[in-house]
Amino acid sequence: MRILVTGGAGYIGSVLSRKLLQKGYEVRVFDALRFGGESLLGIYNHPNFEFIKGNVRDESDVIQAVDGADAVVHLAAIVGDPACAKEPDLAREVNLTASKKLFNICHQTKKIKRFIFASTCSNYGKMGGSGFINEESPLRPVSLYAELKVEFETYLLKSQTRSDFVPTSLRFATVYGLSPRMRFDLTVNEFTRDVALGKKLLIYGEQFWRPYCHVEDLARACILVLESEPAKVDHNVFGVGDTSENYQKKMLAEEINKIVPEMQVEYVHKDEDPRDYRVNFSKIKNELNFRITKTVPDGIRAIYSAVSQGIIRDSENEQYRNS
């Protein structure tokens, strides 16, 4: 099978592409290289790897990219609240208009049987009460990024498609961990980097909850859905993460402190954060038998080691940010 990965040079895509190649798939990455393409150097010479530089907003580029593909994992997006707020028009074009066009072209391409969309747990916004939310909970997006994800996810789940075309939406937990296209504008990665550089950790709103999932496990979930029985994933939505991996920001600092006892931390109390939620991930665990392989402490240890030992140099460089 040939898998098209849109945004395949990105933080998650560069990990997913490697895992697909390891499993024997043919992989075609379609990416505009907004943040460069160095993440692909380790697999560029692989006999089953192909790269197409193009823009998901350009219909001719999309038609070229989907030609001959059997399945599509759609990761290409303007990712994160700050990036979407900074370029709202571009975010609407890429995350919604172009995504709909891509979806429709894939549906019209008879060879393509699977379409996996990278959505987000940010769709939940701020939960009510102190319990857990899941795929059945109401969506309360509080940012343009989440609003666009919700709108396209709704479009996908309500679509009328041919019987052998199976679309699935995956609501990713907040991602962390080492990747060939490293990012340090993600909470776990940023906190750990700052401590590794000897900085005092400054945390705003230490009591707010988020679910977290390692980048490698998010990539594994995409492959799991690709390989699942169609009836289980057709027009379905799954949160991706593990219920035990919901953390408050203060809890993240405590985990880092176990590795770096001498670290300094200062908490700045903040009463209002529009995103505050704990997620139950039982659905993907029970229905698809998904299990994570890495936890937040695992990710912290690896990132701390990579930064403190100079594996990643100049980790404060803008190249490691999406906005």
C-alpha cells in the first residue's frame, strides 16, 4: 500500500513516515516545507519513500499528490492557537477550505480507501465540573485553531461517501517528545528544555489540566486505524491518548523535578484558562486495543538528555517553533 502523508515533514508526520516505512508501506510525503525539510533526510534515500513538494491549497498539487495513493493521513495544517491567531486567513484556507477540497478529491479517487484526519482534544475547550470528557462530550472550541478542527471534523463525520471509502477523525492529546522536526513550543518540551538550560521555570496557571501523548504513540495510532477493520473506524472519531496521562502543569514540573532536583520553579497564579479538561481515552483502548508505549516522564528524560548533552544545539532558535 502507498500511504500519502500530508504535512509529512512536520513534527508528527516525520515520525509517522518513518514508522510506515519500517512496516513495509510505500510512503509519499506531501509538504510545502514551511519549516524546512531536514526532518526527511534520514529517510530520503529509502527505496519506498517519495517526496512531493506542494501546497495543499493548490488543487493541481493535491491531484498530483493523491495519484496512486491507497490511503491518506492528513496532518497538513496551521497548527496551534498562536499560529492560527497570527495568520487567521491562512489558517481558514489551509485547515478548512483546502482540507475539504482534499477530502473530496480523495473520495473521487477510487483507489483511495482510507482517510485519517488529525484533529485535536482542544475541541473540548473548557470542561464543566471536575470529571472526565470523551468523544460523546459537547465540543466547546475556544480558539480559531479548534473551531476549524471542529468544523472539518464535523464535515468528515457527516459526509456521504462510497461504501469502500473509510474516513476517521483522531482527536490527538497534547503532543510531546523528540521528533526529527523538533518543536519547543509545546508544554512538556518547553518546560524540560528550559530546565535543561538552567533557567527558572515560570508556570502560569499551574492547576489547569491537559491530556498528553508522545509523538510516537500518536503516529502509532494513525497506523492502527489504517490497519483496523473498516467497520470499526468508518465515519468514527477516537481520542488518542491514555486516561492516566492527564496532567496539571504543576504535575509536569514535579515530574521534571524528579530528574533535576536542583531546578527552580515559580508559579504565577492564573484563575482563567479557556482550555482546561481531562479526557477519558477508553474508546480507542477498548475498541481498537490501543496502548501507549511512552509516558510523560519518559519524554521528559529523553528531551532533558538531548538538550543538556548538546544533541540539540541552540534549542531556543525560532526554527523549533510553529509561530
